[in-house]
Amino acid sequence: MTFKKPSVLPGFNLSLGYTLFYLGLIVLLPLSALVYKTAGLEWADFWSTVSDPRVVASYRLTFGASFIAALLNLVFGLLVAWVLVRYSFPGKRLIDAMVDLPFALPTAVAGIALATLYAPNGWIGKHFAEDGLIGELLGKEIKLAFTPLGIVIALIFISLPFVVRTVQPVLEDLEIELEEAASSLGASRWQIFSRVILPTIWPALLTGFALAFARAIGEYGSVVFIAGNMPMESEITPLLIISKLEQFDYLGATAIAVVMLAASFAMLLVINLLQWWTAKRLGRRT
Amino acid sequence: MKTRLFALLPALLLSSHLVQADATLLNVSYDVMRDFYKDYNPAFQKYWKGKTGEKVVVQQSHGGSSPQARSVIEGLQADVVTMNQHSDIDAIAERGKQLPTNWATRLPNNASPFTSLQVLIVRKGNPKGIKDWNDLTRPGVNVVIPNPKTAGNGRYTYLAAWGYALKQPGGNEQKAREFVAALFRNVPVLDTGGRGATTTFMQRNIGDVLVTFENEAEMIAREFGRGRFEVVYPSISIEAELPVSVVDKVVDKKGTRKQAEEYLKYLWSPEGQTVAAQNYLRPRDKAVFAKYAKQFPSVKLFTVNDLGGWKAIGQKHFNDRAIYDQIAAANAKKK
């Protein structure tokens, strides 16, 4: 693609210029300030800050819990989207609107509400206590709040809308003829789903997954209330960044932030590539 | 963000034609001081009006002590800062250069008009029989403490336990370290602030003991009812000095130095000291203290300076990879 290629749409230079300016101002400028600030740190100091065992444990937790949460939402978010698109039932609009609630709720409110529910004396948490319904069934207590499990719960909550809202429109646009054709050619229901529907919505699913994952990595407000924040065990990386700031260690905080930024960017890039690759592969096939 | 907006508001008002009107002070304070200043501000306004005939408006901003200090460093236009540890105001002096480093000598009592101390709060009837710091290290006792990395409250508790262990017969640094490590092994949740820890203990019903400021215990009584917990005074505790200072750069720019200085000085007046005592802050004034002595059981106290002062303590205990981090890492491995 060359820049000289004439387009039917006018205003290319103006709109591209505006796009670059806008992205530069809103996205690139703060991020480069972050990197610039970190540059004040000697390499050895930078490395010892970001490779500290406690910080490394927090990367593992943050990325691990976010991955699990995004993965679960990939499955159940798809299910929600499917139900909302394919069936009609009373109260559908209400449920549709409910999906967006995690977007709208202040994250601290979500965190406090979740901690109240899942704490050992909460509505849900009490059934998992030693003398609770499920605790007795399993013969032991399962701690939900104030453990990494609690973090996953919070992250599932806040990242659910991303998968639902990216998959929903694609499912809506899915041509019914394709499925009818597959059916008339003798495909089973499962074959229709796995060979016709899934490949079509796959790029959207991946996007939803990537968005959910990225959102979960950066989440702070809801997680700190339910995490327990124990060193090496349930401390998320954003909490360590805040606790560095609390000690007026701006450089240390930005150093960890830069590592998170690089890791998130790399992962989003890989997911985008994957998406591009599947779209291309599918494009060739149809 | 909200606090910034509130800070801008008086500035906007001042820049307009209202310049000669009421002076406005912004007091940037920490979380649990809300109740105290709610009572103190009207008292001061009345006093100032009687003395000069001027009206003065006092606005409050509350949050965690260190984040509040950070906001001031980053430009929140505070006339006065009222914090829960000297290191927060030191940071404003050193990093923000908004006030001189000798700020603590400008007012009496190390610039702390009142003090508090760390007490042990246990469940009704004290089922685990908690009497002193050493009971907190027993296996099976769960202790709720806010994170010493993020909360001054947690730092005071850590230091109280450290000092207790040092002062036991045959106590030394190694033993103090082991004692504090054993204490933190019994901590199931590390909240980021003092109020969070209170919620965890009272509302989520987690833990057998909550360690917090004496005046926070009174807040719990007002909020949750007196019948639900008991306050245990340990054999020895740490005196928490709650320092205050004028922010020179701001008051000189706004022309509010006179009001701001008087606002802080009035904290030492019998009226100010009485408001403090009513909020369960230990007053410096002997007469006021005597009047309220019933609510302040006498406890053997040591101070932050006995342990070397905040600066040395920060380097030794709370900075990255210092003793607290080492203890936390070792405890995590043992689990």
C-alpha cells in the first residue's frame, strides 16, 4: 500500500493527520512521559526493582489471574451473547442492560460489594466455610475472599462486558443461510457450531478476550478490597506500584509500570496478529 | 480529583472581585481526622470572628496520610497539613520544598498538638484471652493490621511490637525481628489503610484482634455499638504523634499566613485540646488531660524518636528490601 494511492473518499491527509495528532496527545504522550521518567534510573537499579521476587510474584498473579478470568469470560461471555441474540424471552432487555453494569459501576463499589458477598460471613462466602453447605460437602473450608481466588472473581466481574459486547454484533450479523446450507448438506448441530459459526465469530471472540485480559491486568480499585494483599501471595502489580508511590519512590513505581506496559503491549500485539492470521485464513477459505 | 477541584474553587474566588471577602483555608488531613475537624473548625471560626471580626472558611480534604502528602507535593494548594506521621510532612519539605525542613520546631510538642497510641481491639468477652503483644504471636490467633507499606497506622503497630520485644528481659534486635515476624505470620489480610482494616475486622468478622489507634476505637464504638468489642491496653505501646504544619509556599502566595498560623496554634488552646479529648485524642494540656483522664488509661509509652526517628526507621524497616520486606518474604516462604 502506498500513500499516493488515490482513494474515493476525500480528506485522507486531514483525517490521518488528525488521527496521528490525537493518538499522540492522548496515548503516546503520557506513555512516553512514563518511559522518560524511568530513564532517570540506572539499569542496575531498574533491573533490581523489576526483578525483585515480590514484584515477580505479583506479575505472575496479575497476568495469571487476568488470563484465567478472560478465559472464563471467553466461554461464559459467548454463552451470554448467544442467549441474548438467539432466543427471545421476557426480561431480555433487562438482562441485556445488566451486562453493562460492570462498566458503569465505580470499581471500588464493585470491590466492596464482592468482598462483602464472598467474605467468610458473606451471603456466598458462608456456604464455603467449614460449617457451610459446600464446605461440609467437601469436608474443608474454601476461602474465596482475601485469596487469589477472590482476585479472579473480581476480574471476571469487571471484564465480562468486553467479551459479550464484542461478540454480540457479530452473532447478530451471522447469516442464517449459512447454517441452513450446512444443515441441508447433512451437518450435525455440533458441526454447524464448530465448523460454521465458531470460525466466523472467532476474530471477535479473540478481540473480546484481548480487551477483557487487558482490562483485568490494569484493574486496581475492585481487586484491593477482595485480594487480602498478602506479600508474595495475593499482591497484584498495581498495588505494588501504589505502595511504591506511597513511599515517594516515583522511579520504582514507573519502572514496574513500564514492565507492565511492555508486557501488555506485547500480548495485545500477539493477539492482534493471531486475529489477523485467522481472519486471513478464513478469508481464503470462503 | 475531587479534592483538586475543591482546592481550585477558593483560588478562583480569590482571583475575582471577592478578594477582600472571607479568607479560605484548606486543611489537608488524613482519614480518621474527619470527626475531629468537624468539631474543631466551627470552634476556631467562632474564636477568629470574636478576635478579629473576620470570617474564615475552612475546607477539609481527607484521605490516606501519604497519598494526601503526595497530592500536596504535586500541587494541591493546602494552607495547612495535619498528618499522622512526621515523615509525611518531611516529604513535603524535602520533595516539594513547600515548607522549611525545621517545620517541627515551629510549634510546641514537636508540632503535635495531641497524640494517640496503638491499642488492641478484641471480640466481645475476649474469647482468645488477649492481654498483651505476646498473645498476638500465639498460633491460632488472627490479627488484623493495615499494610505497613501503605498505612501509617500499620507502621505504628509494627514499631509498637518491635519496641515491646526490644524492651522484654533479654530483648535484642534479633529477638525483636523474630517477634514481629511471628506477629505478621498471624495476619490474614493486609488492608491498604486503617479504615479498611476496621471494616475487615468489624464488618467481615475476620480476625481475633484489630490493632489500631485509640481514637479509632472510639469511632468503632460510635459506628458499631459499644457492646460488640473490647479495648485491651497492652503493657507498653508506641506514642503516635500527629503533627501539623503551615505550608509556607501556599499561605504566602494566598496571603493567609496569619489565619493559617492561628488556626494551628488554637489547637493548643484549652478549647482545641478539649475538642481533641472529646474525640479520644490524648491532649497535651495537663489540665484538659486531667479532666478527661478517665478515658485515657495510663500506658507505658515509647516514642518514634526512641527508635531513632522516622528517617532512620524508614531506611531500616520500611524501605524496599528493608526488614519489613525481608520478614514478609520469609513468612510467605514458610506458608
